Amino acid sequence: MSVTDKTAIITGSTSGIGLGVARELARAGADVVLNSFTDSEEDHALASDMASEFGVKARYIQADMSDPDQCRALVETAGACDILVNNAGIQHVAPIEEFPTAKWDAIIAINLSSSFHTTAAALPMMRKAGWGRVVNIASAHGLTASPYKAAYVAAKHGIVGLTKVTALETAREPITANAICPGYVLTPLVEAQIPDTMEKYDMDRDEVIEKVMLERQPSKEFATVEQLGGTTLYLCSDAAAQVTGTTISVDGGWTAL
């Protein structure tokens, strides 16, 4: 599958899922815009290295996804957006009655509202180009729930709803909108949690992965960022031209339970 001559904006894309998706799109020929809230030499070097590796145009644009104006400015600064991947997200775990208001507001802003603002800015560009793909990275928690994750679960359910509305509003155009719902994905952040979890539960690595981290993932295997990149690439292909307004679970059977 090729997305040559397309420009893809991927929010929250300097590591983890976002970076994996960006790399797969660049590998398939897309010019990519990377994003995070920082603005370091390493951020810009990441884009330069990707451009060299895949022979595409790549740039880094700093934007704080909790700020509506910066969300829209990200798309406007990019100048083109054929593929929009809304991936930026944060997490906080606490019981509802102890959940800090500031954390709730931040999670809703970054995990949900940012996708509304970037989509609103990108759709006119897609309509002008006569083609577009919106891919929202939701979660298994966009289809189910876990305790102590009120804001995250609410935001991811909201992402699924926003995806459906976007699809309906663009249904008569060559634009699609879909949500990918990952389960546990092996990212550097998750990898870094394993040693502490081993110590906490007095388990070895394999036990921690199977019995703690992947307790709700029947396959007992992590999804990979490459698999999520491949799923995104499929949704950008001609084969998926009539796939819109839906969710694709990449969760090892989690939501089948």
C-alpha cells in the first residue's frame, strides 16, 4: 500500500504509538508532520532522521494539544493535511471522588477535545484536495471500562463518538473517519513499567506480563506499534474507501470478553 504524495499529521508522535504510526506512513511514502508539546533539538532531529531514512519530507511542529488554538495552528502551519492521525494522550488513575479536577480537565482536553480541533482544521483541506483520512487512536477503553480511569475512559468513548459524527458528515465525500482501539501495546513507556511491577508483585518478567499487564488481553501478547501503523495504513488505502465511522480493535481479544 502506498500513500505517496500524501501529507500526514500525527499528534503525539515523538515516541510510542504515534511514532510507530508515523514511521509506517513514511515507509509507505507519505510526507509526515511529527508533533509533541516540547520543542527540542531531539524533536527536530527525529523528523530529519525519518526524512533521510524513508526519502520523504518530514518536519516537527511543536503544539500543546491542551490548547485549542495551538491544535488548530498545528494543522494550519503544516499547510496540508491528507491524513490526520489523532494520537496525543495522557493518563491518570484515581477513584472518582479523589480524581483531581485539573487532571480531569487535562485528559479531556488532550485525549478528546484536541481531536475535535485538529479535525475541524483539517477537513477543509481534505475537501479542497478531494481526499482525506481521519484516524483516531482510541482504546479498548473506548468500548469498555476499567475502574479508576474515569477521565481516560470518558475521553476515549468520546473519541469513538466523534469518529462516527465525522464519518457521517463526510459520508458523501472521498473522506473517511475511523477509530483504532488498541489494547495493551508494547511501547517504551510500558516497557519501563515492567521492572517496578516485577518488584511490586515479586514476579518474573513473563509472569508480570501475562498475569498483571495482560490480564484482560486473552492473547497474552502485546500489540506492537508496527501493527498499529499497519492498521492505520490500511485505513488510508483504497481498499478501505468504504470503511468509515467504525472502530477496529487491536487488542488480542480484550473486547470480545
